[in-house]
Amino acid sequence: MDEQCCSTAKGENGTVIPSGEATAADRELAALAKALGHPARVQIVRFLLSRDSCMCGDIVEHLPLAQSTVSQHLKMLKEAGVIRGTIDAPRVCYCVEPKALKRLKELICGL
């Protein structure tokens, strides 16, 4: 039996994490993973990473989705803190939140 596979989970400070008990980091990772849990949202983040910022219409032109569907995906990404939206009346300009992606990388590396 592979001991690494069956070893006890340990937290950031080396303390044993009881089975079934979620840490704050677990909940944070789950929320970010949920936000990126749809292929369209992953495509949106990739698209935004390739630009400094863009409008919803730019994303709609890039993806084969209706404007309302793209707006719903943007809303979920924004609520999770993965992207930011700044109002440039009458439009909203979107960009990726670098701190959120950095944190996601840290959380995944901590698995």
C-alpha cells in the first residue's frame, strides 16, 4: 500500500485535519473552482487574460453564446472575485483579478 496516498492530511501549520472537516482554504478553493466549473467561464477568463480589458460585447463576439448567457457567466465570475467589472456608461469593462488567480494557484498547489 502506498503510504503517501494513505497518509493523514495536514494543514498549513502541520496540524492534522480531521476527515470531513473543511478548512477556510477548502471553502475558498471550492468557491473558486465552482466559478471556473463551466467551460464557457474558463473560456471567458482565457479571453480576458489575452487582453487588458474588454466589454461584454467583445466576449459575445468571441464565444458562440447569447449575450444573456455571457452576462450570467460574467456575473458568476465577478461574484467569486475572479474578474472585475468597471462601469464605463453605458457598458461594463471587464478584466481578470490577478490576486484571485494567484490565490487559486496557491490553493491548488496546497492540495
